[in-house]
Amino acid sequence: MNRLRLKFSKHGPIKFLGHLDVMRYFQKAIRRAEIDIKYSEGFSPHQVISFAQPLSVGATSDGEYMDMTVNSMTSVSDVMDKLNAVMNEGIKITAIRELGEHDEKAMTAAYAAKYRICFRERLKPDFDWINEFEKYLRQDKLPAMKKTKSGEKEIDMKPMIFEYSLDAENECAELLLSMSSAATLKPALLFGAFFNSLGKELSTNALDVHRIDIYRYVEDGNNKYTEPFITDDINTRFMLNG
Amino acid sequence: MNFNLALPDDILLSIEKPERYIGNEVNSVTKDKDSVDIRFAMCFPDVYEIGMSHLGIQILYGMFNSYKDVWCERVYSPWIDMDAVLRKENIPLFALESQDPVKDFDFLGFTLQYEMCYTNILQILDLSKIALLAKDRTWDDPIVIGGGPCTYNPEPITDFFDIFYIGEGETKYREIFDLYKKAREEGTSRTVFLHECAKLQGIYVPAFYDVKYKEDGTILSMLPIYDDIPKVIYKEMCLDLNETFYPTKPVVPYIKVTQDRVVLEIMRGCIRGCRFCQAGQLYKPLREKDVEHLKELAIEALKNTGYEEISLSSLSSSDYTRLPELIDFLIKSCNEKKVNISLPSLRIDAFSLDVMSKVQDVKKSSLTFAPEAGTQRMRDVINKGLTEEDILRGSHEAFLGGWNKVKLYFMLGLPTETDEDILGIGDIANKVAVEYFETVPKEKRNGRTIDIVASTSFFVPKPFTPFQWAPMNTKEEFLEKADKTRKGIMSQLNQKHIKYNWHEADASMMEGVMARGDRRLNEVILKAYKKGCIFDAWGEYFHFDVWMETFKECGVDPFFYTTRVRKEDEIFPWDIINPGVTKAFLLREWKTALSGQKSSNCRQQCLGCGAASYGVGVCFKERT
């Protein structure tokens, strides 16, 4: 039995698939690829797979993750090739890492997510938003009203923004935002509050969200950092202790 | 994969279920449009989830795309929200694969599965910016072609179609495509092309037939305007289902659709001859597929789709001669693959209960019986073989096996029906409950009890059935009968275990008008559409009052088509078509029905219905 973590991208029309439909898509693809997937016990057995974090409908991604358990396999690259052979172009497995016994599920291990945010062609703001956004982000506190189960509460978004860079030429922002069970900041909330601070309304579906990757939390001696789930590149690390 | 969608992202994100409109599903076919001669847009005029569940389209889609010179794409009715957006933004309706406008296609084919979809045909044409009336179309419009069960009486919608294809689609399209290519190469007119098509068996070009009416409004004559096209159109039929194309790479939708599984068609036709059933007559004679062939198809389709469920499809699966062998095979191979088997339309007996207990969760699933009528007398009239004894014996065995949910289906408004037949519905339901309490002693019920759902639909007489002569009930009669049924159930001892559902009477009446309608309804449908009627099959969008008002404005009496008593020798609008069964046979059956007599099924004795003229199937098998 092997536990595997798959990294996949989501592009093109596939971005309109809701999270449940992505799950259904994978369940069928795993069958088509004849992967020796592990099934749960019981009268209606289901495949042992789970996803890191749902991506909102309309967003693309280069860094989605799914964990799955197989009874047997020849190699991780064989699993990857078999799956990619039966996938649509829009979804592609880009990496697989075998997990250790004590590795947490992707769902619980997620700590942050990196996004690239632009505006959709027909809904671009009529002002220099990059410039305004830079000023906005420099404030000490970034209050916003977050919807909770019991209503709304005021939160400060500032500590949930780990890093950002703005690209005036391409009119887009790259943001590393908190995404864990303790604290999650969604791009729509941040941009909604930013627009409100200017007395403007962010129109629905205006944001063109691309998730670059999902990050996990690592403690290594005195170092605390967050880095993509699957990476060989030390430069992708974001140090959390200064 | 086609990354260029017809709609911008913000529109797709503002509507319900954008996945309905993005195409690119697994096994959908993309070709280079410049490398094909014919582009065919295949439409099921209802919402995506319904249309994607239809086997016929998957068959023709796969078959057309197996032709090198044809690219077949799919179109479904844009849902109400998308309909509004397309109109507002002036975006022409597009096909899913290429996302190109439907108007650019060579053919637009509609499958017509139920009468209540007729205004949706106009919606598709309108949104595609194709002339609504066939007479106004030029080579700038696609050839609009209709197929499916409703084309056995296409008269209410003749104005909107260039061609009706009568019968099974697998046989004649290649010839139509070749005629089309020749016509376009030679630059002949559309009318000449249609004239050539009209010479083919199974092809009905309504514009080439002239209808004259008698003073009483019935038909005097329906005659071709050319000498070289047939006076009667014979249905097309596959003579060997093992040789014909079957899709083992059906398109797999992203969203959950109604039929979300591999569908394995095991046979066509039915031996039973229930007198209310149109499908039973239209698809005669019964033709079975070879069991070894079916095993291969099943394995291949599961492998190509990744579906977690497979379903057998036919009008009466219990009548498939090699059913035990096929099911054994499926249970074995599906178990390994963790695939579920779904078995609709099985007669409840020891065999089917044994099978069902292997493939379903007994606690969750329910038993389904369709006695269709409340008394044996009434069941004899409709020639439904199921007896009360069958139901109670089946229930008894099922209760022993752990089942405790039963669904019972009935019809109200059948010919010769009396109060006794109506009250019989509550009787049967009660007897099933009593059977449960007698079969399962209290200590073995484990807190569970019997749960019965009785449902009634209102009977709509259909063309090419023995009941095509029968007057239909009025809405008031229907509702009164539903009320009697309800009271009958309420008066039963075990009434608190019986839930009763009944259909909408308005929708049944409209269905009745369209089913046996004639060409004068074209105007009504067009006008109702222009007043905003679409998705009539969806209760929440069906505007009965608008339809009634439109009948009035057009001077058409809807009751002419429903409640009127038809004479034995009346020429029906659908007599222009011959589905294999003869009118003489149907009349014989009508009289037998009125005398309260059953008829034998095709395996017991041949009734001489006429379908044997196709030279295949059960007609030529040894009888039992």
C-alpha cells in the first residue's frame, strides 16, 4: 500500500468545474487509467482520495493537490503517465510524491496559497488599481468583515498576507496568503475590502484568480518556513521567523 | 481541447452550472472543421442534464464521428438564465465542441422524445438565428431534421422541419450525407436536394405532402405533390443489432446528469403488446443482441468512461433470453471493478430478487411494480399481463429478503374505466401492506415498517396504439378520478403506510393535444412560443393559461384532439407513416380491448401485426 500526493494543474474550460465535479472527474479518470486504487470498506465502497483545498469556480491553477492511496503500483512515474494518458488537456498531473506513514493529509497540512490575480477583460477597473493597491497594502492594519457561521466578524488581514508583488505592466498581483484551518484569506475578501476602502464596489466575478501553488508549514530546527507541497527549489521557501 | 469558448468568463460565471455550456467533456470529439464536408449539430431540445442522458444521441454522435467526412457536435436547450443572456447580449447559439454558431452547420438534427419539448425546438432555432419556418430557409440555414418517437406523428410541427427521419437512425444517414455532398458540389437547389431525400425509405419531407380536410375537421387526404415520392413513409429499422454501430466511448459529462452511467442496450422492441404503450408498437419486432457481443461492449464502455455504474436498457429486460448469463457475467466483472449494476424494468420474481439482493442495498432500494390499473378486468383491457397474484407473490418473497419499500404505478383515464377500477388502486396497495405484516412478524421488523408509494399518471392515447381511437378524459374528469383514488386509499386499513402521488392534469391534456394533433397546431405552437412558452415539460415554466388563450386566438379547439370520439375509418394525421404494425391490426386489438379480452405476446403466438414484414427478430423464432 502506498500513499501518494499528486500535484495537478487546472487550465482552460476545466476552470468552470466545481470542486465536487473535479472529484468525480478524478474518480472516473482513476478507473480509466486502471490504477490499483484502494477502496474503503462497506456496502458502497469509495476510492480513498482527498483534496487539499477547493479552488473556486472560474479560477485556474498550477498547484492543486490530491492525496490517494493505492494497493500497488510499479512506480510513481507510471501512475503519473497512466493518469495523464486518460486526462483532458485542461487537467494534468505535474508531479507525484510518495508520502510517509506520518505525513498529514494535504487538507490538514495546507498552510498558505500563492495566487496571481488579474481582472477579467470585460470587468477591468477604471482606475490605476495597482498603484492604489500598493498604498492599501502598506497600511499597518487591514480590517475586513469576514462571514462566519454565526454572522460576521471583523478580522485583520494584514498578518494573513505573507508576501506580495505587483506587476504594473501586466496589471496583476502575486500574493502569498494564509490558507489553513486556523486562518484563511481568500483573494475576493481582500480585494472586496480594498475596493470598499476606496468607496467602490468590486463587481462579482471580476477577479481572474490563478493559484500558483499550495504551501505547507515546515519546522526545521530553529527555522520555520512555508513552502510548496512538492518542490525541489529552496527559493520557493518563505521564512516565517524573520 | 477547445480553449476558445463562445461565452466570456464573466457570463459563464454569472449563470447556473456553466459546465452545461463549455463542452470539452471526456470522449467528446473535436475535428478540424476544414477537413470535413459535413458539420452536423445534434440537439436534444431540453436542458443538458436531460439531453446528455439520452442513448440515441450517443449512438448517432459516435456513428457520425466515425465517418471521416462528418463532424457531429452537440447542442442542448440553454436553460432559462442562459436563454436570457444570449438574447440580451445577442450571442448566437453555439454547438458545444467547436463553440461555433449552430447556423454555420450543414445539418441541425433534433431528437423528439416527448411532445412537451416542441416550443424548445423554436427556442433553439430562434437563438441560432435560423428561420423558424422551413419555407423561409435558404442554403444559409442548416437542413433541419427531426427523429425519435414523436416523429411518428410529426404533423403538429411540420412547418419547422425540412425533413423527418422515421425510424432507427443507424440506417439512412450515410445516404442523406452523400446526397447532400452531391447537391452542394453540383450547386443544386435546396428543394431539389430535399426531393432526392424524399425518395429514400423512412424520409418524410412534409412540405411535399398536401393535406386536405373534411368539413368536420378530420382529414380527407394527405397526398404527395410529386409522383416519384412515396404515399406512405415506412419506418427504417436495423435488421441486425450485432452488426450495427454501438458507442463504447460515450461522452462523459462533468456534472451529474440523469443517466450518469454506462447504458447497455440489450435489445429493441417488446413482445408484450400493452395496448396503451406506443414504444411497444413502434419498435417491433423484438430483436435481441448477442450475449457475447454485449459482454464485450460492457467491458469496453466501462474502460473508456470510468463510470462506476452500468445499466441495462430495454423496454422489458426480463424478456431478454440470455439475461441470467449476462447478469452473472456483469456481477463477476463489476465486483472486481467496484462497479454498480442498475437493473430497471425487471419483472419482480425469484430470479430478479436474487439478482437485486446481490447488486443493491436491500435496505435502501425499493421494489417497483407497474400494474397500471386497479382491477384484473381493467388490466385485461390494457393487456397488461401482471396479476394481483404476481404482485403479492413478488412482494412476499421480497419482504422475506428484507425489502420494505414498494412503488406502485397506475394510470387513470383508461378506456372503459369505472369507479371499481379506480378504487382497486387503494385495494392493491392495502393488500401489499397486509402481505408485509403477514410475512414479516413483528419481532423481525427491527423497528422498520412497510412503506408504499402509489403513483398515478393520466392516460394519454398515442398514435399507433390500439387506443389511438380512444377519447381522452378532460382535466376535470382526471382530477375527479385522482380525488377518488386518494379517498379510496384513505379509506384503507393501512392507509398510513401508503403515500399517493398524482400527475399534473394540465400537462397531460397538452400532451394529448400534441400526440394526436395535426398540421393546424403548427400555428398554435409558434404563437405560444412567441408569447414566451418554453420548457413546457418543466412544471414551473408551463403556462397552461397562455396555451389555452393561444388556441382560442388561432381558432383551434384543443378538445378536437383529446376528448373527441374517433370513427373506426377516420384518416389520422399519422396515417402517412407506417411503423410496421398495420391499422387493421390495431383496430382488431382495439375491439378485443373493448370486449375485455387479453391478447397473447409475440413469443406465445403471432397476432399478425405486420412487423414480420421486416423479416427479422422474434417473428421468426420458435414459439413457446
